[in-house]
Amino acid sequence: MNFPRFAFNNVRRNARAYFAYFLSSAFMVMIFFSFAVFIFHPAIEGSEMKRMTKAGMQAAEYVIFAFAFFFVLYSISVFLKSRNKEFGLLLMLGAKPGQLNRLVFLENIIIGAGSIVSGIGGGLLLSKLFLLLAARMTDTEELPFYWPVKAALLTTGAFALLFLSISVLTLLFVRKHNVIELLRGSAKPKKEPKASILLALFGMALLAVGYMSLQRDELEPASIFIAAGAGIAGTYFFYSQLSVLFMRLLKRNRAFVWRRTNLLWISELAYKIKDNARILFLITVVTSIASMSTGFVLSLNQETQRLYADNPVSFELNVSEDDDLAADKKAVDAFISERGVNEYSAEEVRQMYVYIEGRRATEAMGNLISASDYAKVSPIWGTPSFEAAEPGNMLLLAPESQSWKNRPAPGDEISLVGSEALFEVTEVGGGKTFNAAVGSPVLVVTDESFDAVRKAVGEDASVSTHIYYNVPAWGQSDTLDSGSQEALIGSEMQRWWRGENQDSSSDRPISGYMNVRSASYLDFKQQVSIFGFIGVFVALMFSLSSASFLYFKLHSELTRDSQMYHSLSKTGLSIGEMKKSATLQIALLFFIPIAVSAIQTFVVLNPILKLMSIQNVTVPVLMTTAAFLAAQTFYFFVVRGRYLSRLKKVMV
């Protein structure tokens, strides 16, 4: 038997140990290949949205490849540590260290080649389904099947380089200790896990710093980086110190510990948490990143649908120059009439951009309008009426979800930059309809006050005319069909305003700015769908890899656990008690990271999304956590079944 055959037989005999690693590696290759199939598709070149989709897929390729590198490196290092006894036997039989290195290198290459072939083969079989899902979820034209030669070459080259690099790096992990130490393997008794009070307190302080960094009125990049660094470091100390300290405190509860088999699983879990601190930390970080990304996309999609459903304005025209107003209105009226839309209303409102005196511009800027103009749009916005008896009265309309520090309340007096007049806020209004239609503060004053402020500001006054169009036939609904009249005409109107049908984008048919409700909704929905589609597959890959991480660790500890349960079975431990003890340990290892990542996801997303005026964070976080929990539960039962079946064989 030659040396390559010997390496192949080693892989075949250790198929049980290598199964999860091989499956996860092949799945990563398949996802990478599937994204490459989309990127190199002949029909993907064209519109701006397709270029954006391609850019998103390319970014996902980098993420997958980087994660695959660290996943494979970690997996191989775990396998090599679990094979110390095997390496000791080979050295005792006369194998040289160079031959041992060659053996490990060939084994890695065999598994890597199998993963590449299996991943590309599986991706090729599912490529048509992947293209169909990609087209549906990103709302693009259906993409036909083609032979992805470039995608196959890219995938083969990238992962061949990855496995070759890992195979070279893993030679550093092959232990060069003496034969006796290698033969002892994991038989050496483990020291009782200990925790440092100072490090535990330091971990709690880091978690507190990460939390407090996000509880600020204004989030800055520095705060987010501090929160990320402190949170990640604090998570590691949570597993390596705080969890061990908790288990030691739990052991002091004699009434609980000495009940039935509690002593067995509590003692073993204390060792497992300490030994698996790094892997639990890694799984938590990976799951948290995937959960935050998925929850962020779900929140954006939910907010997009809500804004569309609440917006009563079909489209809006904003004209800054009075000389262009008549021509722009005529062009818009002609455009919609040519497309069969004859029944519609248009409310014209003059608005002046103003700043509130004494407040930061980013928090106190809005539009000033007169009472007579406000009466036209008040029924559309669903806001309270304004009947001012005094020129100094003001109605303040502010979006409910807007973060506005020290927002004026009824009875407060405010002044506007450039004007010496004082205004008393008589009422503060708003609502979801106003938020969807306008989305920025509006200050309503009497007609006389509006003219006085405009005159006081003088040439610096920024006054524009907003025309709110409402097409009754289009109505309002929770969702929008991309084939409906509103969607088709809205998309065409937006392209028409942008000048995309002209020779150049500068040759616009109108000078004003247009905001089309349906076009904005569909564009943003498509962008969110792209990231959602990418996030689903990347999160699925992270989830499967996390389960593989735990499987590797449990398998590496299987020999020691088998010996322990075999000895305990001689003293009377039943199979049922063994199952209960092992199941509790495995369950805690599988589900503790999910619980921690759910808390971290909510803590991080809540302030970030509120800064983006998105209030409902709980539902997306719960949906994301439920999805990961369901996947982890499936993996738990699979791993538990395989683990218990091996332990049952050693029970007396």
C-alpha cells in the first residue's frame, strides 16, 4: 500500500469525524459557486439595479471566503488535537515527523478536493433553482440556465488555494512532543476549572461599557466601534470567566446539586463550558452578526411597507423657482393624462425652509407654511386644524418617530433664524400619515406671520412650492403589486423625471424634484430584497457552521466521555440517566449562544434603528431569533442522536 492510499484510508476510516467538516465545507463551496453563477450570468449586465445586485453578490463572496478560511483552519486544528494518540502510535511504529506532516497534508488535500467537487456538483444541480429564487427575491427578470464555466473556474481556484494554504498552515499544529505524551492523548486528568474574580468583574464592566455606549442621544461611529469592541471582549470573558464562576456558585447549592443526577451534569458542564469557551464565544459572535444583519434587513423591509401603506400622496412635485412652476405643472399634467389618469387632485402649498433659533441645525430644521396653505393639506396629512387668533401662535407638526432633543411643547416660545418674531407653540401634532407623507417638522403660522418671516429673512429665504397629487384609483394598501397601474406608471414617471428617456440625464423635462410613492417603495424594496436574499444564504451557512463547530468539539471529547459513562454504568447509572445528563449538557452548549446572541442583537439594533426612525424592533429580532432557534434545534437533535448512540454502546 503506497502513502497516498494510506492517507485515503485514514480519511475513510475517520469518516464519522470528518462528516460534519466535509458537509460544511462542501456547503460553503456550493454557496460561493451559486453566487458566482449569478455574478457571471450573461443577462446580469445592464441596469443600475443589476449592477447593485452584482456588487452585493461580490461582497457576499468575500464574506464567504474569509469565513471559510477561518472555519477550515479551526476545524483542522481541532481534529489534529483529537488524533494525538494516533500520531503517537505512528511515531512508535517508526514513522518520521516528515512523513507525519505529509500524511496530514494529503488528508487535507483529499477532503478539500472532495468538498470542491461536491460543492460545485451540488451548486450546478441547484443552479436553476438558485437563479429562480434570486430573480424572485430581488424582483428582476427570470434568468435562464447557462453553463457557468467562469463560476466553476473561480470557485475551483479560490478554494483550491484556500485548502492548499490551510494544509500548509496545519503542519504547524502537528504536535512534536514525545511518543509517551502523544499516546496519553486526552487521558490526562483535567484540572478543576477556575475563574478569576477580577477577570469576571472586568468582563461585566466591558459588557456595561458596550451597552452604555449605545444608550446615547446621538450615535457616532466611535460609539459604535467602542460598543462592538467592548461587547465582543465582554462576551469572551462571559464564557471563560463569568460562566465558570456561575457554575462554581451553583455547586454550593447542595440541595440542588445532590438531587438525582444533577451532580453529574453540573460537574461535567463546568468542564465543558471552560474547555469550549472559545468555541462558544465564536459561535455567539457569528450568530450575533448574522442575526443583526437579518434583523436589520427585516426592520427596513417592515418600515418600507409601513411608510407606503400610510402615505396618502401618490406623488409630489417640489419646484424651487416660481418661473418654472407653471411649465412643470403643465408637463406633469400632460404626462399622467397621456397614460389615462384623468381623475386626480393636486394641492399646492408654499413652504419655507427654516431653522429654530438656539438649537442645533440637525435637530431643529423644518418647513414653515401659512395657515391658508395648511388648510389644503391638513385633511390629507390627518393632522389637527389650525385656527390662530393671534399672529404669534404656531402649530408644530413633528414625526412621532423622529428623535428631537428638547422638542418644544405646547406653551413654549421659539424664534426662527433670521427673524426677530417670537412664536408660542399652541399644539404639537403629527401621526403616522403625516410621518409617511412628509417625514420632517412643519411649522404652521398665520398668513401674516409667514409673510413677515419671509420678508425678514430676505434674499436668504428658501421658499419652494410643493404640489401633492392624489390619484383615487390607486388608493392605499399594505403592499404594491409590481404589475399594477400605479407601479407601472410610477416607475415610468420616475424615469421620465430623471431624464433616462432623454439623450442625457441633464435634459430633464421639468426642473423640479419629484417623489413618486410607488417608485420609491419598489426601488427600496428591491434593494432590501437583494440584501435579504444574500443574508438568508450567508446566515444559513453561519448556522450550519456553528453546529459543525459544536459537533467537532463533542466528537473530540467522545472518547473521554465514553470512558466516564462506561465506568459510571458499572456503579448503577442507567441508560435513561445517561441520556438525561448528556442531553442537558449538549442542549446548554447549543442554546446558550442563541440566547446570548438574541440579547446582543436587541441591544445593538434597538438604538441604531431608532436613530433611523424605526420604532418596531422587537418583531424582527424575535423572527430572526426564532429562525436561528429552529435551525439550531434541528442540528441539536441530529448531533444528540449520533452522540447518544455512541454512548449507549459503552453502557453495561
